Amino acid sequence: MSKYLLNKFLYTVDRDPELVERYRTTPDNTVAWWEAETAGKLLNCTDAERTTWLSFTEDERDALRRHDHVALFELGAHPFLTLTLFIALFERDHGPLEYQRAYAERMGHIRLPYPDITT
């Protein structure tokens, strides 16, 4: 498992409005595309120096495909990264702060000590 890769996905998708929409509407394709096209370039390598060792685990892929922020947090994703991306994905479907409250409620069962989110 690479928490760095998981967090990098959340970070890079959140910063590109087109990727946010793509991830919102076709999460399976977006996750597969990002893993194939971007994960190997995260070390600022040229195409000739792409790495093949960076990939999501099946649990990470599944949580990303399902937009499951609770599972992502439990896998080590940083909660600020999931919150900001998921606000971009879903806040428009809810009233003021309604999505943020639902996000927090779904995380309510998690108790200290929290999962390790260091990368």
C-alpha cells in the first residue's frame, strides 16, 4: 500500500476541475486512467524513466471507485484531501454544509487512535 500514491491521486484530481468531473461521473475509468498514466510519473521522471512499482492496492482502487471516504481514511488517506475533493464532487447535490455534516457523520464511528495518515 502506498499512502503517498493514494494522497497524490486525491490531491491531483482535486486541483483539476475537468478531472473532478471525470472522477465524479466515471470513477472506474478515472482511477484506471490515472494509475496507468500518472502514477508512474510521480517522481518527475521522463517517459523513458517511468516507474512501474507505484500502483494502488485492490482495496485502495475499490475505495476510490466507490468514492468511499471512510474506507480511504482507514487506508491512510489524509482526511483534508478527501474532504476537499469530496466537497468538489458532491456539495452541489446538497444544501449548505449538508454534505460536510454527512461526511463527518459517516466518520463518527472512528475513535482514537486514528489510522496513521503519515506518508
